[in-house]
Amino acid sequence: MLPLIVGNWKMNTDLCQGDALVLKLRELLKGADSAEVVIAPPFTSIHHLYHLLADSPIKLAGQNIHWEKNGAYTGEISGEMLASVGCKYVIIGHSERRQYFGETDETVNKKVFATLRHSLKPIVCVGESLQEREGRKTLKKIKTQVTQALAGLGSAVKDLTIAYEPVWAIGTGKTASPQQAEEVHNSIRELLFELFDAESAKEVRIIYGGSVKADNIDELMAEPNIDGALVGGASLKAEDFARIVKFQPR
Ligand code: PEP
């Protein structure tokens, strides 16, 4: 499967800054075809960037979605809206949304279904806290999050990506070692084979996120079960993100 590299811009970049970043990226990534590349800008930039990316393979993602089609949900965004401005992917259950906006495994599950209903592809984030890692509860936590997020899915799971993002590694400069990440990715892969038919389970991409940088991507991508990366901070610098996309496993 083609690796997937996703840039999560979070609540950064106004229209002009987003414009400049994408123009640079488009140039730097010309001809780079060893990964599928997705960026998740703020909602306010998506439509504009869609036009800028018309002749580029770079795809767009929403950073959130509401499970309802439309209605009285002030401040929310629907799958229909995201699809209408050119999104192909949606990031769901990012730890910042779980921590600050009350996202739970149950709402993540509803959002996964809403995403697929609109022919968008979900990128579901899971990850343990530092306390859970130190208490040796990592694999149990990930198993619960994945099982609940994907409950009821069936073969539709093949269109889904799971992003393993240890909470202690996000925006902290601390990356999980390739071995730590691989252990969790491998356990997620095994769980997928338990929960779904083999044909669908093997299609699911499992990507790593948590302080991914130009200088650590190569060793992470050398692991057999790491199928790409979800990149926060480093996705805001075109040169760094381009180098991540052009990873060379070693
Ligand atoms: C993220 O936003 O999902 C993330 C992993 O951020 P950072 O790369 O900055 O740690």
C-alpha cells in the first residue's frame, strides 16, 4: 500500500499564510510519488486551497466533523460541507479534541460512520497518556480505543486509517522510538485481523504521529507496520514537510 503522510495544521495559518505554504509545498513536492500526501488546514482555508491544488496530487482533510447532516449545532461542520469544498479525508478523535472538546470513543464512532456516509476517508487517532504508558497500560488503552471507534464497521474499515499518536509525544519534541511505535502498530494490526475479515484488515493504514520531524521520519518508516505519518508542527514548514514526504527508510 502507498504510505500516507498527513499534515495537521491545527489552528494555524490565515488565508494568506495557508496560500503561501501550499504554493511552496506544491513546488517542493512536484514529482514526489512515493507517498499519498494530505494536508488538513483550518476550515476557512480549505475551499481556497482546493483551487490552488487543482493540478496537484496533494489532497485535503478536515480536522473534525459532526455526525449529523445539518441542523442546530452551532460551530460544527458536517460531512456534506467538507465534501463540498473538496475534502477527501477527515481527522477524527485527535487527542487535542478528546482533551479540550470532550470527544469520546462513542462520538469518534459516530463521526467515523458520518465520514464514510459522505464518501470521505476517516483518519482515527488513538494514543495513550504518559501515565498509561508508565503504568504499562498502553496496549490495553489502544485496544479499547480502536475497538470502540470501529464498532459496527465491517468491511468498510478498509477505507480507514488509524493514527497512533502517543499523547506524551504530541507537540512535545519527544518521539516514540521506532521500536515503541512498531510494537503498538503491530498490536493494532493483529487486533484488526481479529475484528474484521482479512481482506479488509490488511488494507487499513496505520500511521504514526507525535513529534515527527525531517530527522526522525526515515527510521520510523523503516518499521514494517508503520504505513505513514501524521505530522503537526513540522507540517507548517514547507521544506520540513517535503523532506518528511520524501522519507528514505533506513
Ligand atoms: C499532531 O498534531 O497530530 C501531532 C502529532 O503534532 P506534532 O507533530 O506537532 O507532535
